[in-house]
Amino acid sequence: MYKLLIQSISSLLKNKYSKGNRLHLRSVLGALKQAAPLFLSDSSNIEPQQISFRNIKPEDQIPKILEEFIDDFERSLAVNSSAKNYSLFSITTLKIIKTLDEGNKRGLVAMHVIDRLEKMFLKYPFKHTKQATWDPLGTIFAVIEMILESEKNLGIAYKFEKTILDQFAQFMQRYYLKFDDSIGKILDDISEMPKSRLTVILGQDYRTILEKIFQHGIAALPQEVKIKKAKELLGKIINQKEDSEVLKLYNVLKLAYADKDIRFEIGSFARSINKTQKRFTNTILDEISHP
């Protein structure tokens, strides 16, 4: 079916129905060709038939192509629901979304893709090894970008579905337990990972959404693990000399401290620590001491 989709777009580009839309369609075709590894084992028994664009308005052509691509990918998940495949799929759909003109349609398409992904995660959770980093990050990166597209173009704040948060929980936990400035490390890794030539800015809006995903992940840890890690962070804040580094640790600790299950114990621990010579660190201690 994927090959047929490629053929359908190629045929569309050669006829009058692509007039005024050819530049965007060529970009979509290029993105889809890069997604070919998703369909190496395509053995569909469906009778091949090219898509007719005769009665499809130019502004609906790319959403129609995207829907066909999503359907093809979802059928492939029964065979391979790897994090690598999800990553390639998510980044490809993001590239296609960004070919649409800004406005309501672009926002609605982005929201629709997130909704389809949520249903896929529910039926086919992606699998990744403990060593895998870029593949899960690719999906997280694309999902956050799609959320930003929907919010910007629809003017409505996105409300997370638990399925999406649960899908990324273990991956977020790995960062939290391994790195003290875990949010900073995630953002650095996303900046460095291949993004199929997408140019994006990981600004404050991006970080805010990432923190929501991250916070859900660490909240799902066992209570004793959450308490131990939060105490470690607080101890490192006390011993850190540079305020800029203290702030990085504090930004992570705040997300953990928001968890009511551990707030009282961490507050008690903070009250047991002597005041330091640094005003910023003392301010943090005062804040954490009053759960």
C-alpha cells in the first residue's frame, strides 16, 4: 500500500489536479520516500488501486495523503512496533504537517495525528532497549512539536491523554535516575539527534510540555526511589558552588517535589539541613522546608 501511495502522489504531480500545490506535494513525497524502511516487509493482500484526487480539493490533498500513510503504518505495527519505527513515522508525519499552511487546518491535522498515535500506543506500545536513546526521543520530540502546532494554530491548550504519558514514563525515569540535570540532558540529546532536516527551536513552550511528560514519569516511580533521588538532588544543591548549576538541579527537584507522596518527608529532610553561606541555596531550603 505504501508503494501505491508513492505512485499516487507521483501521478498527481503530473496532472492538473496538483496545480498550485506542487511545491508542498513534492516536499510530502520526499518525506514519504525517507519513510520507506517502515514498509520493507509490506505483504498486504489488498487489491492495489491508486488514490483518485479528482474530487479532492487542493487544500485537502495533503491531509488525505497523510491519512493514507497513517493507515499504512498502523497496519504494519502488528509485525513491528519498535521504537525505531515509531520514531521514523512520527518525524515523517511532523514533516508533512509542517507543509500545511498555518491556521485551523494545520492545528486540526496535528491534533488528529496525536489522537491516532494515542490509539496506536494503546494497542501497540513501542519497545526499546535500555541502551536506546535516539529512537524513543524521536517520538517524544515529534509528539511535543505536534502538540505545539495544535496549540499555536487552534489557540487551545492541549490536554494530555494518560496513554501517551504512560508510554514515555519509563524512558523519562531512566533520565531522572541517571542524570541530575535530567531535563537539560534530554533537551541536549534532542538537539543533537537526527531530525530529518527539520529546523526547530526548543524554547520555553517546548520545555514546559516536556516537563509535564517528565513529571508523570517520575511520579510513577516507587515511593522509596522518589524519596532517595530527591534527597540526593537536595544534597547536591547544598554542596554546589555555582548558582547556575544549583538552578538546574532545583528545576528538576521542583518537579519531583510537586509529588504529594514525598513532599512531607523531603520537607523534613530540608529542615534538618543547616543554613549555608549562599542566599539562593538558603531560599531553596526555606521553600522545600514548608510542604
